[in-house]
Amino acid sequence: MSIELRMQPLSPVKSWKDFCKSAEPFSIAIDGYVAAGPRFDRAGPRANFNHHEEVDRLATRATCAQILIAIRQGLFDCFLKNGAPTAIVYANDCDEDVCASWFLLHNSHLAIHAINPLLNRLISVEELMDATAGAYPLSAFSPVLEELAWVFEPYRRFRVSGEIDKREASSFEALVDDVCARIMQYITGNGKSIPLDTRFEKIFSADRWAMIREVGANAKTGMFASGIKAYVSVRELPNGRWSYAVGRMSQFIDFDVIKILDTLSREDGGGQRWGGGNTIGGSPRSSGSRLCPDEVIRIINSVI
């Protein structure tokens, strides 16, 4: 078995065509490394598992759920070299979906059969929360959310502390290892639970949307519980730029995320595009945005 993670947090997002040209055979891109919907190239083989670009977010499984089903439906019958499962896995983020996806690919022997109810539960709930960007109306006191809060606590601390903004590959890899160790504890019945921290600060509020700063590790759960259905989450970066997430509960909420992302991308003019799907997206992962919060507020209000 040869499953290798290549974490490249500073790598610009690639197109599927460019990925197929540059990545060696047996390469798998996950969760936004390639800005395209799910893809498979048998000639490589190469694959892209993603639920950000070119998809209907609510109708598309999160990356980890795509991978779980792919493993159970024969992924490693194809990604097989000299009789052993083989893959080079490319990622540029270390969030919950990336951690769960890497755990499954690296431990496919634990995932191939649908016999572990705790693994099935973890992926099912993580997928639901990730596909809705945390907007699914589970109670903040739900036991399963408190269990997942413990599993993914290292990532959420990493993100809220600002360490994620340094974009250091070694730190991202160490974080993924920490979370995967907790996933292993969880699926073997040794997991724990912690209360959710749902605190957030409202920076701007209008009738249809709000700009917020996440304070607690589970701020989006608190934000949606407070009645905010469309939002921009902002975080200042060490280099003086800004990181933004733009989202809404679903396509049924009147807040055109794709149009907003396209407009912000043109106004930003930083060489890398803002990206995402029809319910959530954001500023470039590797470089951030040059637009300050007041400018983003002005632009979004002009769009809507």
C-alpha cells in the first residue's frame, strides 16, 4: 500500500485540464485543490473529489462522502499498482472535510466495508454539516455535534488562532495527523465530547445578510441559530490581507453567491480568483484578498 499526502497550501488552484497534465498517474485531488466538480480519468488514473466548484452544493456529497462511496464501490480496484492500493493525494487545505477524506484514503481497509457504525456516523454528520457550511439546524447541544467538536477540535483551534493563515505545509500536515488520530480514537469507541463554542461578533448587518467575525470554534452554528441566513465571515491575515467566506443556508435564500464571488474577484484584481459554489465560496486560499471589509460590504450591497 502506497498512499502519499502532498499538502500544498500555497499552490494556486488548478483546472482539471492542468491537473491531468501536471500530476503523475495515480493522483487524486481533494476538496478544492482542483477547481472543478468530481472528475475521473481512467487513463491516469487520476481523480478529483470536490463539492465546491461546478456543483449544486445541496445536491452534491461532501468530499469525504464521495470518497467513502468511491472506496466501497471499487476505487482501489483502479488505483492499484503491483497489487497494492496506490495514490498521491493533493490538498491545499486542512479543514474537517480534508482530514476525514485523507483518513479514509489512508485507511481504506477500515472503510471498504460498511460495518463500523461510528465511522458511518462520523462521515454522515460531517458531510451534512460541511455540505451546508454548518447551516443544518441541529441543536448546538446535540450529542453528535459535541462528539465531532472533540474530533475536529485541533483544526478549529488552528483556524481560530490564525495559525492557518501562515499556510505552512508542515503545520497543515501535523494538524491533519492530529485530527486523524482523533478519528481513529472515535471509530474505535474511545472518542470524547466537548461543548460547542458558538460565539461570533457581528460587524455589519442588513436585511438580507450580515458580516461576522468568528470568535468560537463553532461560530457558524451560533450564527445560523441566531437567524442569519446569508453572511460573510472575515478574518485579517498576518500579511495585512483578508480572508473571507461568503455563504448562505441554501439556494433558496436570496443572496446570489456566485454573482457576488465573480464581482469581488473582478474588484480584487489580485491575480487569483475568488471561488466556490452556489451556496458558499470565498477569497483565494493561498493569497487572501486585498479588499478591506468596508469595500466588501460596499461591493456586496451594490450587487444585491
